[in-house]
Amino acid sequence: MEKNKKNYKGYDRPRNNQKDVKRTFERTNEEMSEGMVIGRNAVRELLKTGRAIDKIYVQRGEREGSIVVLVAEAIERHIPIIETDRAKLDKMTDFAVHQGVVAMAAEKEYCSVEDILDIAKQRGERPFIIIADGITDPHNLGALIRCAEGVGAHGLIIPKRRAVGLTPAVTKASCGAIEHLAIAKVTNLAVTVEELKKLGIWIFTAEAGGNAYYETDFKCPCALVMGSEGEGVSHIIKEKSDFIVSIPMYGKVNSFNVSTAASVLMAEISRQHRAK
């Protein structure tokens, strides 16, 4: 591990006592299919069920009547509200009577980050978490979920905003793996990364220009950050990371698809975690 800039002897990161850590983890492409709930009455009933909701689209302009109550309740539950114009809502709903409001319900209930850590503890294993930073393509997220579950990762963390949620397309692309992997959705990835570090988790970010993955020691409680298709990992998350790891490229193309890259890195992490 001499090539890495930082050292974690005994895999022990200096940390605060867990009792003193103020945990800020939260329980928390537009998919036009069964994940969509259309109209004020339908969205009101959806809110009553307590089912996870990725976001609610509201027609831009003056709000009146029941829609004011719906928006207030959504804000109280920290559900993202996206204002848009009527034409977009018409297109989304195939010109159904949407009354200016459309909700996108999650295909699966989200867990908390603490739940993911508890899974690792129950298995008697070092935590192995995947963090998806701004992935917007549902097929890529689904494939990432499939890879993560296949290598035995304990869970996946996704952000609430500027990223795809657990839509029907994500479920389909995961080929059923979504039912077996714990997935947490958080408001602020940067804060979540800081909290993970306080709890002894080392953060490895996949980006060009880092240490070769096959020369990296992953035998520690770790989280692997994978970035978006176009922008990669955000600057703030890279700054908060402990290590940057890369897959050396020898061909004409300079990068892999995010789920392909993730499968290579996750397989190596899993191998090292299980090595005697």
C-alpha cells in the first residue's frame, strides 16, 4: 500500500465515539410508467400511505386549493418539488387529467445508512458500501445495483436530487437484484461521506489519474464512489475522499461505462475482503 498517499494501519481511522457522533443520515429519469401517480386526489392518497416518493412535479404558476396542502405536506416530508410547465406535464402523462400535479413513487422502500452498516455488522464483515454520485441513467443505476448485489456489497447510497431514483426502468435493469440490496437515499452526499468517515469508513473514489485498482489495498471498511456518466464524481466528493482509484486503459477509448467500471472495482474489493 506504499503507493497510496495515506495509510490506515490496522484499518483504524481516528474517529469520534459513535455515541458522540450526531448522525445526519436520512431515511429517507423521469420514468413514465407504473411509478407515476397522476392528479391531486391520487397524490393525496399516495402521501397518506407513507410510501417512498422520489419527487413531485407541480405546474408552475399560482397555487390554490388542495395543491397548496399537497405541496406543504411534501415539503414537510422532504420530498423534492419540481416546478414545470403544463406542456411538460401533458407530455409526461400522455395528456391525462393531471390537475397540475404528478408524483413519481419509488419502486422499493429506501432504508437508512445505519441499516446498511447494521447489515455488515450482522454478517460479521467489514462494511462495503457503494455511493452513486449523480447517476441519471436508469439502466446504468440498475446495472450498478445488480453488480453491487452480486459481489456482496452491503448497500448502495444515492442522492435525492440530480440523480435517478428507484424507477421501474431501474428495477428492470437490475434483473431482480434491487429486491436483495439495501438502498439509502440521502439529501446531502457530502455530509453523508463525512459521517461515514467519522464512523471509520474509508472513502475510495473512482476517477482517472488515481492509483491503479489492482495496486490498492481495500482491506478496510470502505465505500466506493462512482460518478455520473458525463460529469464523473463531483468536486466536493473528490475532495472529501481518502483515495482516488483508477482502471488503467490501454485501448483507444479512455473510459468504461459507469456500471462496467464499477463491476471491475467492486469485484476486486470483494476479493480482498474475503481473502484470508
